[in-house]
Amino acid sequence: MHESEPEAVKDAVGCEVGCVPPFGRSMLLPAYTDQELTKAEYAWFNLGGHHKSIRIRSWDLKKLCQPVAIAAQAGL
């Protein structure tokens, strides 16, 4: 896994960095989450734009996306 350039992200998924929804499976992309976020009751994310956010129970998001939980590293 590596950090992508903003232009590459937009070209790949059609959204700017910070707006890519967590539903990677629908885009045939793997989904990853910080393992600490799975402990929270809710998760918030943008769905394709910077101006609207969606709240979902973390458990429901986990069921929908089936993300790989990773330990986030500083600087990523």
C-alpha cells in the first residue's frame, strides 16, 4: 500500500482526495480502515464531495465494506 497522488485518485475513482467513499467493493478496490476506527460507535465520511457527510454505525460500515483493518502510521 502506498499514498497516491491526488490526480491519480481522481482519475481512478472520479472523486477528489477526502471525498472517496469507503465502498471500494463497488469500484473493485479494496477497502482499508484504521483498526482504531472500528472501536467507535459511528463513522463519518464524505460521499463524493467535500460539503456533505454521512454518519453510519461502524458495525454497519464494516458489514457493507468488509474493510481490512490496519494500524495507521503517522505520515500516511
